[in-house]
Amino acid sequence: MVILFVFLDNLFSLGYSIIVVWCFFAMAIFDVVKKELIDREVLIEKENELKLVTSALLSRGHVLMEGVPGVAKTYTSKALAKLLGLSFKRVQMTPDLLPSDIIGYYVYDQRSGGFVLRKGPIFTNILLVDEINRASPRTQSALLEAMQERQVTIEGELYKLEEPFMVIATQNPVEMEGVFPLPEAQLDRFLIKVVTGYTSTKGLVKIMKNADEIEEAIESLKPVIAHNEVLEEIRKVRYVRIDESLYSYIASIVEETRRHAAVRLGASPRAAIALVKMAKAWAYTSSRDYVIPDDVKAVAQPVLMHRIIVKPELELQGVTPDKVVEDVLSRIPVPKP
């Protein structure tokens, strides 16, 4: 929000002129979300995850959430949708789920004597795809058009999806049987990957004590911002300023992932664009209208780690994509103001 203070001095005899002062007061969307969910302990020790998901929404991106069962992945998605007044649907992926179960299909209506469209759960603002790696590749691919083009095709007919549209897909990192790993092409469609884990002992105690209250609080959440205001917030993020030196900094980070000795496949140009978008959104959710190097560093891991493939022989030695990103960040000089 921009507040314009205009001070008009009536003492013309003293030679004063009109002074216009711009004061930027940023009550960013995340400030409201944080107050309702983190400060009131509806979500415990999940501030970073919540900020990442909110930033991805403002960037018009999709999120891959990885974590063991029971670490509030569904709660985080549902609570965010409720607070922002957005429609929310959840799909539990299984091997026998068909693409039409997600996007929809035509059924014969005896009353009208014609076929009518029965829309699938993808027609929503926030779609939680639970355990996406349990679905068959055919069903996983049904999400590709929706995620990239924000539209679906049913029986040759094109249907635009309502804005904002975000897919939050979850997967369990410990289960290896009966799953279909996402191909690189589909992983690249996700703006960020959020790894969420267990809370501290203190946090766990709070969860145990207030489990019923937390569940009731999530169910009773009311929108704190209108749908059209969310769209306006998304528009504002586009105009967050980023210096030319930071564009070069991001390009150097992405190129270094390709040159890294442990990497078989590095980050693509799409990853660089994602890094710019997330850095802008992270700055905006931090109540700034400009990007600093710390914003780039804060989002580098979630943007890049699912886009990097480590050489198999080094993977066996314990080298992981997140360690590669950490090493890359330590190598690239930070631009000076």
C-alpha cells in the first residue's frame, strides 16, 4: 500500500514550496497470513514453509511439497486457501486414478437428451494433489497442460482455469514401492520444492496439547482478503524492482550448476526465470519493493534442488542437489550495492 503525504505550506511569505513525500507502507499479504496462522500457533514451526508457498502463489507458480506423513502439508495448503478466500480441492492419487478423474468428463443427461460436462477437481484455485508419485505417468501428465498453460482440454474443447491457479503436490520421500517417480520434464513445471520435516520437541508438545483446538481453528478460518485483492497482490509482485547486477548474479548461479563437477544435469533457463520470480515474491512478502541478494539466497534451494541431477557415482557418496546448491552459492561472489 502506498500512502501519499502532501504537505502544503501556507506560509508563502517565507518562500516555502510544496513538498511531496512518498511513504511506502507494505502490509504484504504474508503479514496477514503469518498473523493468523503462525502468531496464533495454528501452524507450529511452519513459517518458512508457509512463506515459500505464499511466495509461489504470488509468483503464479506451483509447489512440490516433500515430507513424511503427518507434518502438516495438507493443513498448510487448506489454511492458506481459506484465509485468502480461494477455492480448495484435494485429490488423493492412486495407481488406478484416470486423467478424467482430475480434469473432468462428459456424461449423458437423460433430461436434456445431450451430454453435459462434469468438471473435475482441477477447476479450483488451489489443488492439493496428495502423493502425486502414486499416480500413473498417464495421470501425472494430465496435470502438465493445466500447470503450464492454465487450461485443460476435454473431448477437444478448451477450458480456461480460474486465476489464481496453483497445484500443491505432495510426495513421501521414504516410500519406494508402488510409486512412479516424476520425470524431469514434470519436475521442472514446479516453481519450487518445499521440504518439510518434523517440529522440535517444544513444538511437538504444543501440537499434542492443542491438537483439537488446531483442527477447530483451521475449520473455522475466515477469509481475510478478497479474491480480487489476491489478484492485485500478484500483479504488484511483477513490479518489484531488481537491479541489473542481481540478474547477472542469478545467471552466474544457474550457469555454475551446469559446470559443477558433481552435476549430470544442471538448471535450465526456466530455473533462472523461476529464481527471479521467487526472489521478487520473497522480497514482497518481506515488505520490500526491491530485491536484495539475501532474497536470491533464500529461495535458491527450493527453486533449484529439484532441477539438478547429481552424477550416480557421487550420489552414492552422499552428494545431494541441496549440497550442490549450497556449494554453488558459496562460490559465486555476491554483488555489492
